[in-house]
Amino acid sequence: MIHYREKQIFGKKIPKKQAWNANTYMAKDIVKYLRAFKKENTHTTPMEFVNSENAMEEWHVLIDKMIWSFDQISNDYSGEYYLDKISDNETYEKLQKEYNEKLKEGLNLFAKYFCDLWD
């Protein structure tokens, strides 16, 4: 029997709050995995870095961008808090656009390099 506050998803009971806000809950797990991966990743990089002298450093910079994006999502887009403090509409819109572009960059990198997240 499923409790009224839970939904059955793929045979698991998921609280409704997690089902409604799935991106935040998934981001919390993903950011943990990315941090652990970066810490332990000392042997492999994506193929495009093979000929680079600084391959591991370049790879870790990209992982940091992924971590930043998932960290923002897992904290309910906490970067917007600072943007709310700006009184100038034009400045707000500019910073909001930069924030969103940075967020999307990390998510796009995650999608691009998903199969390279192994050591």
C-alpha cells in the first residue's frame, strides 16, 4: 500500500516532494558523485585531452563547472539570491543571463562527458 505522500516509481516509494522537485533531489546525489569522482580521478581523461600536457588539470576544470551547476540546482538555485539584491533592472537582467549561461554550461558539459566519468 502506498502512503498518500508517496508515489510508486520504478518499484520504489518516492516521497511526493522528491517527485515534484526531482531535479533538486537528483542534483544532490549527482554533485556528491562528481566531487568524489574528481577527488579519486587520477588516471583517465576524455580522449580529446590525450595530447595535452595539462590534461588532468583541464579535465578537473570541466568537472568543477559541472559541480558548480549541480550545486546551484541542489541548493534551489542559490545564486539567484544575490541577483534579487540588485535594484537596477538592466544589471539584474545581465547578471541573470550570465548566471543561466554558466549553469547551462555545466549541465551541457555533464551531458557531453557523461560516458567519461570513470577512472
